[in-house]
Amino acid sequence: MKGSVDAVLFDLDGTLLDTAPDMANAANCVLREHGLSTLSDTQIQANTSHGARGLLRTGFGDSLEGKDLDQLRLSFLGHYADNICTTTTLYSGVVELLEQLTMRQIPWGIVTNKPGFLTGMLLPYFPLLLQARTIVCADTTPYAKPHPAPLLRGASILTIEPEKCLYVGDIQNDIVAAKAANMMSAIASWGYIGEEDRPSEWEADLIFNTPVEILSLF
């Protein structure tokens, strides 16, 4: 496959940034407001990449019945926005990866299901990520992943044909979106993969154990 990738698009949460502690804190604030137990480490690991709804559905369980999930999500977003980068960090190896891609003049960008206003609040804490040639958020197009539209928008902004792009993410929906966009797909196995997930069954083109392994394509 070496020589066939001209650009790399990345998921954000669970791929470039470890946002789990701050997102879990926001979900736990909502759970405590409703008298419920906070999320376990296992639940956080398995659901952070599924966003607010994934964390809240897991935390509320059967108690979600009769509640307005959209309203709970708004409460989550408020808590998260107030403490968006208390403990969030770049994954080990991401700095080297992105610096090398830039040095080798390989275009790279971010395609995330994080809402634009939160992405805009978070990325300034990590100036390297602001060097992305494109940043596509959940509300940039009418559709979010697993629909291919966000990935296709990212490729279009980079002016790279989709089949020459690699998309790297940590959940099955990322792989589904990449395939639908006719992109090569790769699993970031360092991300939020739950104990019950079976990445080997997602039919990704590649699985990387560390960010710097991506450089082997170039």
C-alpha cells in the first residue's frame, strides 16, 4: 500500500486526543444531578468515541426511559464546555506523526463528530492541531459520520481524490464512513475500543498500534 496514500484524515477523540477524562466528567455531572452512579472506567473506554449520547445512554441505562435525551445532552455540553481541557492530552506519538507528515508535505486534516463550537474551543489548547489543512466537524455538513459526507468534504478541501486518502479512527462507524467515501481505512487501536468490540471484524484496510506506525506508509 506504500505510495498509494496522498493524504491522511484523522478522527479527533480517541485518535489524536485523549478526551475521555473531560468528557466523562461532564457525563458524570449529569448523572449525579439525577441521583445516578458515575461511569466506570470500562464504560468510559467503550463509549467516549460515541459522544455525549453514548456516554449518557450507558450511564442512565433503564433510567433513561421517559427522559429527554436531547435535553440531557444539552446539560452535558454545558458541563463539558465549562471544563473542556482540564485533563485532555495528545496521545503519545501524535506530535511526531503530525510533524513528520508536515515535514514530508503530506496533507492531513481532522474529521470529527464533535460539534463545531466545542472543536473550536478545544483545538487552541493544541496549536499543532490547528495546522490541519481541513477541520470538518459534526455540523460542517448536513450529516455526521458514519455518513461519508464529512470525509468527502475533507478530501475536497485538501483537493485530494478520496481513494488517495486514508482515514484513521477508533470506532466501527469511522471505518464504515471511510468505506462509504471510497477511502482507505485504518483503526487507531490505542483509542476508545471497548472490551466487547471486535476491531478485526470491522474490515478496515489497516490496524495501527501506535500513531508513528502510520509513517510507514510514506
